Amino acid sequence: MAQSRTAPDASRRNPSSRRAILAAALDLVGEVGYTKLTVEGIAGRAGVGKQTIYRWWPSKGAVLFDAFLTLNEGQDGEVQTLPDSGDLEADLKLVLRATVAELNDPRYDEPMRALSTEITHDPALAAAYAERLDGPLRQLKRERLHSAQRAGQLAEELDLDVAIEMVWGPLLNRWLHRSGPLTPEYADQVVETALHGLRPRP
Amino acid sequence: MAQSRTAPDASRRNPSSRRAILAAALDLVGEVGYTKLTVEGIAGRAGVGKQTIYRWWPSKGAVLFDAFLTLNEGQDGEVQTLPDSGDLEADLKLVLRATVAELNDPRYDEPMRALSTEITHDPALAAAYAERLDGPLRQLKRERLHSAQRAGQLAEELDLDVAIEMVWGPLLNRWLHRSGPLTPEYADQVVETALHGLRPRP
Amino acid sequence: MAQSRTAPDASRRNPSSRRAILAAALDLVGEVGYTKLTVEGIAGRAGVGKQTIYRWWPSKGAVLFDAFLTLNEGQDGEVQTLPDSGDLEADLKLVLRATVAELNDPRYDEPMRALSTEITHDPALAAAYAERLDGPLRQLKRERLHSAQRAGQLAEELDLDVAIEMVWGPLLNRWLHRSGPLTPEYADQVVETALHGLRPRP
Amino acid sequence: MAQSRTAPDASRRNPSSRRAILAAALDLVGEVGYTKLTVEGIAGRAGVGKQTIYRWWPSKGAVLFDAFLTLNEGQDGEVQTLPDSGDLEADLKLVLRATVAELNDPRYDEPMRALSTEITHDPALAAAYAERLDGPLRQLKRERLHSAQRAGQLAEELDLDVAIEMVWGPLLNRWLHRSGPLTPEYADQVVETALHGLRPRP
DNA sequence: TTGTAATCGAGACGGTACGTCATGTCTTGCG
DNA sequence: CGCAAGACATGACGTACCGTCTCGATTACAA
């Protein structure tokens, strides 16, 4: 299956250039922000020619995305499963508080906003994100919820994907649009409300 | 409160130039997308000098924001209140299905993504958004939920803001990150799940 | 008579930028040579944006050409006429020796080679050169020869343009192709040989 | 005489690559012109790696020069001597008309301009040119003039190199700088004027 | 009625970054 | 080892926009 435009030969790729580029991209997006992140800047910081970036990535966003990928693969072994103490509410609060902490961490905030923006405007990148980054994490969440479902802590007819979005959606939205303070208490509140529902207790 | 740099005199502002600029911004963001939207492009399309834009708006995002504002004020009278038939679930489904339809409408999709991106990266704009665009709408939602609360359809101790985010958050997230199909059925599912909670019915 | 591509408005042109560009071009061609002369270099040296060069000149060669033009117009008044002592041979030797000196002057050598190269490869520039730079000078030469012709020192049927090329051509060729030493003696020799012809004296 | 940088072993050189490179250089300079002639282009057209060019030639100009050399050696046997009918004027006109024809031939025009430019800016190449290309031809000219001198058709004290430049210089200049039409009549005129001199016939 | 002071369209300006192209060096794998 | 292939750091290309600026020409308020 040949490429139309003389596809570069990946076997000849210089791996240290690749690493330098991804590291530079992550560094820079944190330092100068997404809007002022430039391909020239990345190349300069990485000690690499611009062409070496354009040869292997179609866009600034793709570089950033790859940087995130390796970041996550770098920590592999770390998050293989979500905590499962048997107490779903406690476990979810734990995880969501961790998420809140990460989103509030300036080292992650700007890069993740950048990634979100790229995904927002590039469906291809969104698909890659869904498959490579969000997918595995969502699988973990699904498994934890499924375990709870088997334990009778979640409704049998519940669509787990909807459940996931109900728990994490409010958080991400508040973070992205700064529509309110992103505190551990908020995380707790969301978990409680999602589990109990909006209706009065019977 | 005087500006240091000879603040422009708003009374002398040419309203037709303003309208042309906002209209051009909306048109263009739909045509060429957020990334390729330029101040020069807006000025050219609006038949206006670049300086006329820079005189009245601090950034491209501010123009876009203003364009949305006038868009909403243009339709005023339309959404003064949310439907209140007494049946909260039905009313919410109605409203969320309308939201889904809007987000899927190509005329709104790209401009709203653009606005979202600007908000993501500009806290000042986010504040303006919270006050001028999101605020009034959220107030309507809050009122509808409050009415339901008074009718005993929602828990008394419920934080209405959390409730709002639990209902609309999943939708906005799925739209923004394209993490799944954005259908009327999904809207229904979200409403039902939010109202009942994730737990099994007792 | 409108231009097709939104011709720039010459009346708004910044004359000091123009001067800085031409001066920088002349300086740089002398310093780094024609091959390494770059538009970016000129812009940098002149403290000017690249676009300001591209706005007003179609090519690097055109800038260089303009630089020569202003150089010559700058010295106006200097060479209005060629010396006419009545002794054609002496006058020509004087002029040719001056030309030799100029061609050997490092300040002129490199820039003139650059100009020659541009003319060689760009007919449009060659036409401009013929009209604006070579033309006036050639007219002076023609006049001096015509004066000699009237004085009976040149053949009546002589084509003065051919005569001019016979006198200056050898010099320019030797200079351009370095086909031999370019000395005052050579200048004298050329004048003598051209005047007497190659044939034996009768 | 060892090179510092592991001089390539000429005996292992692939002669067919060499020929392909020289042919490609000549073809391309005619097709795209001197300015757009690139080493990559030559390598691509020749089906050769870039390194094979850089290994054997120091510069683009050297390739071009070599291409000319082989071109001339290819026609060897053709011009071993200049015509010598005894009538110098007729013979010179014949030769100069041939030169005019060659310079006007589009197959030779662009390549020769390219070579001329390289020579203009590279003294080393100019020396090589003087020795390998111009030298032999000049020797033929010198011999023909010498023959005429012996026959009493040229002045005894004449410097034959000056004479050669007086005859060919005007032609080359007019060609290179396009300072006038390059016609057979012009060739004749130059010959006549050079032989008779500018002075009136006695 | 006539300044006079602002906005306006237009667009030149010094810059930064774009994405492409060519340079000359280096590395890989074939013959 | 020469060679075809092509990745690499470098740097210039010519273009697109940035945000500032200057230029008449309207336009509206104050003298």
C-alpha cells in the first residue's frame, strides 16, 4: 500500500530528534501558551530543522498530540486500573479529586487546553485522541463501573458511557470554560449528585 | 475612569461599521473555520479598515464574542424562559434536544467551537462569557429547576448549579471533543440518567 | 490604467526605507558577494520588513539595479560629457584608463559583476539597463566620437555604435571573464589598435 | 599528493553516472534556466544520489563546466583549425557568423550564459575555463591571425591577443548584455571595422 | 459658518511565522 | 568501497497576518 507523496521511511527516522521535538513541544506549550506555540519555536528548542517536523507530522497539533501520547506511555504501568475498594462513591471521589488536582496543576493545565483546542478543530485528531488517549482511560472507567454494576451498586440498565460522561463531563466543562471554581469539594458534589440523581430521595 | 491611551469616543462610533464587522466575523468563521479567521479577512469582508477593528476590540476573540452577543440579542424575545409544563423530565428533554439540534447545525457549530476556544485560552473573555452569554441562560435554567424543586420534583438540598452542569456538561463535552454521536436519543438518556441517578432504583 | 494586482500606491512609499534598502543592497553585495546576497540580509541590514522589499521590487536583481541607478543619479553633474581635447586617442585612453581603474576597484568590482549577472539572465532588467544606465553613458560616448568624426579623425561611414563596442567590449570581456590582466597599458593598447585597425599601416 | 579528506578513488568511479550527471546538467540548464538549476534537480534527472555529485565536483558550476568540456571533446575533430583561405576578412566573417549562429541557438544560449555567470563569480573556474575551454580555441584564433600576419595582412607589431579580443569581444558583450541585435551583418561589420580601424582611410 | 477634532477606508510599515525548497553532510543497505 | 536513496541541520524563499502608523475624506459638534 504505497503512499502517493513519497512517504518518508520511518525506519530511517532519528529517534533522538523525535524525542527532542516532543519534549520541546511540551515544554514550550507550558511556557508560552498554546497560541504562541510555533513550529519554529519547537524546532529551535529541540535543536532540529523545521523540515524534520514537517516531514513527520502534518500539523502543530499532531506534534502536541504525539507529545501527550508518549507522556502517557511513558508512565505506563502507573494507571492500569482504577481503585476498587468496593465503595464506588469513595473510589470515584478519590479519582475525581485526583483529576481536579491535575487540571489545577499549571504544568498540565496549559498543555491540556492546547490539546483540547486542537481536538475541537480537527476531527482527525479527535479520532486519534479517542482511540489512543481517551479510549484506554475510558476503558478503565468502564471496568470500574461495571464492577460496581455487578455488585449491585449501579442500575442494571445503566449505559456506562453515559454514566462516565455524567461524572466527568461537568468537571471538564467547568475546567475548560472556567465556569466555576474547580475544587475537591466540587468533585465530591458531582459524584454524590450523579449517584443519587437530581430527584428527591424517596 | 479615563483610559491612558486616548480612549475612543463611543458616541462617534459608526454603527453600520460595527454591524458589518460582526456579521463578517460570523460569516467568515463559518466559511474558513476558526484557525483561518483573520482580522484582515474580517476587515476586508466588512469593507472596513483594520484600525476600525483594533480601535474597538482588543482581540479577534473579543470580536467573535461580540458577534455572538448581538446574535443572541437579535433573537431576544425568543428564549425568555424555559418551558415549564410541570413535567420536568419532558421539559428538559425538549430543551436538550433543541441544544443538540443547534450544536449539529453547521451554521452554529464552527462559530461556537471558535468561541469555546477563545474562552479556553483567555480568562478575561471567559469572565465576559460567564456574565453576558452563559449567565442569563444559566439563570433561566436555574429558575426552571427551582420551580421543579418547589414542586417537589428535585431534592431540596440539591445545588442547582451542579445540577445544571450535570445535565448540560455531558452534552457539551461530547460535542466539543466528538467523543460520541450527538443525537436526540442521547439527550433523552442524559436527562433520564441525571434525574434518576446512577444507582439502582430502590 | 489600473494594475491587475492591487498595485502599491507609490505616493505612500516611505523614502527613507527605500534609501536604506538600496544602501544595504550595495553594501552587502560588496561584503558577501553576489551569490550570498539575500533579500533577508538586505531587509535585516536596512532595518526593514521583507515585505517592504517585495512590495516594491520584483526580484533581488531589481533592487540591485535600482541601487546602481541611484548611485549614478547621485553623482549627477559629474559625468555630463567625456573629455574633448581635440586629440581623440588621448581622450579615449584617459577614459579607458579610468574605466580600468573603476573595474579594478574592489568597491565596484563585485557589485558590477552582480549587476552583469542579473542582466545576463533577465531580459527585462537588460532592457532597463540599456535605457537607464548604459543608454546615457553610451550617448556621451557617441557624442565624443561624433565630434571626432566631424573633425575628420574618424571614418565618415563609421557606425559609431560598432566603434563604441570595439573600444569598450574588449575591456569588459577581459574584466568579466578574467581572461587577462586589466591594466592601463591594456587600455592604451586597445585604443591604439582600434583606431589604427589590425591591418598593416599602408 | 594525498588529500586530507580521504580523496575519492577515481579508478572506482562509475563512468555512466558521470555521463548521466553531465547530460542532466546540460539538459536542465536549458530547460529551467541557470537560476533554477539545482544539484538536487541534476541528481534526480540523472538518477543519481546527491552525494555522487558532491563527491566528484566541488560546486554546481564545476559540473556545468565539466559538462561543457565533454560537449566540446565530444565534437572533437570538428574544429581543429580555423578556415584559412588566404582571405582573412572572409575567413573571419565566416567564423564570426558561425559564432553568432551558435549564440542565437537556444540550445546553447542558456547553458553558455550559465557558464559565463559561474566564471564571473568564481576565479578558480575562470582559470579552468581559460585553460581547458577558451585556451585551445584561442590558440586556433592566434594561429589563424599569425598566418595572416606572415602573409602581410596584419600589422607586424600587432599583439594577437588584443586583436582577438577586439574581434570577438564586441560580439560576446552584445550577446551577454543584449545591448543590440546579434546578426550576421553585425559580425561582418565588426570584422570590417576591426581590420580597417576607426580612422578614415588615408 | 466655519473650524477642529474625531472616526473612517485604505494600506504601508517593521515584524514573526508560515510551509517549501535547496544546501552540503551524514547514514543505511545494496552490489 | 562506490553508489542510490534519503534523513538531517541550516537557512533563504516568497506569502500571510500581526498590530501600529499615517494618509486624505467625511462627519459632527462647538465657536
